[in-house]
Amino acid sequence: MNRSAAIFAGLAGAAALWLSPGPGVRATARRPHFTDIAPRSAISYITNNNYTGRKYFQQPMCGGIGILDYDADGRMDIFFSNGAQLPELKKTSPSFYNCLLRNKGDGTFEDVTAKAGIAGEHLDYSYGVAVGDYDNDGFPDIFIANTGKNTLYHNNGNGTFTDVTDQSGLGSKPPKTLSVQAAWFDYDNDGLLDLVVSNYTLWTPEGDHPCSVRGVEAYCHPQTYPAVPHRLYHNLGGGKFEDVTEKSGFGKSLGKGMGIGIADFNNDGWMDVFIANDTERNFLFLNQGNGTFKEVGLEFGVAYNEEGATVSAMGADAKDYDNDGFVDIFYNNLMGQTWALFRNLRGRSFRYSSPSAKIVQLSEHLSGWGNGFIDYDNDGWKDIFSANGDVDNLTPSSAQHDTMFENGGGKGFVDVSRDMGEDFLRVGYQRGSAFADLNNDGFMDLVVTSLNRKPRILLNSADNGNHWLLLKLVGRKANRDAIGAKVKLTTPSGRTLYNHVTGSVGFMSTSDLRLHFGLGSETMAANIDIEWPGGAVQTLKDTRADRILRIEEPR
């Protein structure tokens, strides 16, 4: 085996501590299911959007999630962002504080928020969480999108964080601009993570006014608010960032940004950006390789749906769902607006595939927020998860349960939500969601927030016998997180599976950066071909399955 690949130890013991199927659970169920293990821990965090009868614009958007191994112990920890009191925009009590949970490795989590210094009591209303090691020191840092000044927390490597927003340059943005989500990526392949921020509108409490539907107070339609540019920040090194929104070309397009998908959509070696916009056309920023981007959403066919209409695009993800080597796009919408699946046609354009993939029929009665591609059953095909719940409570069907659409060989999807277990089907107003292998057993788990409720930490039962590999890529010349690295895995039978490193998944959230591959019945990868950001290529041969591999970029 390549000497740069090292196996994480203790997996069997860790998995045994976590896996505890309830009474009556089949030992060899065809489909894995999910169990909420959050009640096993003393978690005080509740997603508090401060709904007290008066409806303010941002209240439906609360509960961002960041998955990170903040203490470098090999176990994924969880960070949650939170709301604030309105209209004051103050975290006036601990009920509004952000939260950091340390994974203890025994199926429980410890609240280390105060110890880490990351409660954010000085912040205002918070939304998206972007996790990335921007200074390549081996410890993940946290960026939080806020109503007012955004926030950057530097991980000190000793279990604590420091707010370095002011000296970093990431706190600057036009007055009144409300930011929803952000994503780390290295757009110029210089080995330093840059940051893209999706902004929604210009908003202040003083300018907020109530709206109504048939005489009942309701949240105002997005078209009530102006569109604004999204922002791009270039990492200069030394903890400093430059706002390059205008000179990069990002400033030319006005939107109402929600989910962000990061990928090399045309396989030219440069990372591109998809942004889902609420009731505005969606953007696809193609990286020109010279520090600039060209917005091509319309000509590539992802700006609108099949009918040429804008929708309430929410969370977004960019993954290769049909294993053809080209990254596809998914985003969800509100009830009555079918969710969008766009198949990448060899990097030249996209085809709206929701009807042929059965997404239209499955989604029209749902309002989705957090989402993403996840191979929940380790069969090698990426399924679609969505965290659901309507914007408002105006109809009996407003509160909803989450959904899992199972991928049928890259051709179409089937709703298997009813097989996912009682905890998966909890009804509410779900918002953020993130994917992670929390117990290092090779099956992906779920973390989901719900308005005014405690989060769910949904552990995958991992009881179908399928095999897997989990790859932790470490960049040397490339950024340490290896964001942008592309992996092609070939099995002995000739199957080819694809994935790439990105944390930005769904709505307001960052998922596990480790690359997950389900292998079905196959017990080995014949080849693992890695293309690192910047173009370096590395190959591992005859790799045994069911392990976590740490793979360092060759020097």
C-alpha cells in the first residue's frame, strides 16, 4: 500500500459502542434506518428563531450546522448556529447562543461551547456555517453568516477559538446586507482556501414590515426584498482576506442567495460555484482560471426550471449521482414547486431531469430546506435526503417529516422514507442538515435542526452488510483540507464511482469533509485515482474495504 495511506485505528471498538438496534429491529434489514441518539446527551441547544407572534423576515431561516473534528481526535464534532431576539438582533440569553458538541466516541456528546469560547453572545442573528482550515494549521476554523457583520473563528488548536473577524477582512460587506450561507474553496489553486458568501437581501429591523395572507399575518414574499450580489473573498495568507467581488465578476449578478454547490462542473481543473437563488434565476459561476468567473446559468440550463420559471430554491448540492464522471446539481423548493435535478451533459450543459428521475412526483407536496446527496445504504449510488417543513404554519400540512429518495442505479429515485424509522419521520419545521460518519463505522449519519426544537442526531443502523471506504485527504501543496480534490474509484468488477471533496452541502450547513464510498458487496477497490487541486495525480491499488484511510498528497 502507498506509504501515504494510513489506517485509522480502533474502528471496530468504536462502532460497537454506538450500534445498539432497538427491540424488533431486523439484524439484516434490506434498508438501513436511523435512530436519534441526541437524547442520550445533555444538550440544551434549541434552534431559537424568536417567534413570539410577530413575523420577521428571517425567522424561517435558523439552525445552521457545521461538522468538524475541532480537536483532531479522529471523531466528528457538531457546531450549531442560532437566532437572536428581534427586533433588537441581540443574543440576550443563553437560549440564543450557538453550540459546540464534542463527540466522546461512546454514543454521547459533551457541550463544550463555553470552554471553547464560541457561544457567540456578541453576535446577532446567525445563519449558515462554513467549516474550513483557512490557514492550513491542521485545525478546522468556523465562518458564520449573520444578519450584520459576518464572523470568523480561528481554531487555536487547544480546544478554544478566537474571533478574528476584524483583522481578517471577512467582516466587511455593504451596509444592511444579510448573508445566508458560505463555502470554502480554493478558486485559484494556490493552496489557500478562499470564501464565497451567498447574500440574500438588504434588511434592517426598522425596515421590516408585516405582511398578510387573507387577513392572517404571514412572512412576506421574497419579491418584497431587493436582490444583491454574492461576495467572493481571496485568501492572501497570514490570516488576511481581500474582497474580490467586483474584479472577479461576482458583483455583476444580483440574486437572493441560499444554498451553494462547489464543484469542477466542466472538468477543467478549476472549481466552479452554483448558487440557488430564492425566486430569482440561479447562478453558475464558471471559473476562468485567471481569477475571474463567468456567470453561465442561463446558457448551461440551470437558471430556471423546465418551464422557464424561477422558484423558491433552498438548499443545494453538487455531486455525481449517476457515476458518469460529471458533477450534477440538485436543489429543493417549497410545496407546489417541484425539486430540481440537473444532469450534467459532459461539462457543456445540464438537462432538467426531475421528471424522468421521478423527482417531480415525489416532491410536489413537500417544502425542502437542508438536503444533499448521501449514499445512506452503501450501494455505490448517491441517494437524496431532504429536511422538510413549510415556511409558515398556515396550512395543516405545514409541519412535515424528512424524506429519503433512494437512487435506482442512476436512472430514477423512489421514496423510502417510511423505511427510515420513527425518529427519521418526526414531523416539524426542519431546516439545516449535515452528513457525517459520526461513529466511524462507514455508514453516513444525519444531523438535522428543527425550529424551536432540539436537533436530531440520527445514527445509521448500518445493518445491510454493504462494504465501504472513507478517505481523509490531506493536501500539502494543495489546501490542507483538499477541498476540490476529485476521486475516481474502480472496483474489481469494473464499477466506477466518483466523488469530490467539498463541505458545502444543502442549506446553511457544512458536512464531513471525508470522502465516502459505498461499495455494495465488493470488498476491495482495484484503483483509487486522486486528482489533487493543482493537477497532481496519485493512485492507490488493491485497497481493502471497510476502513478509513488517511491519504496525504505526494510532496
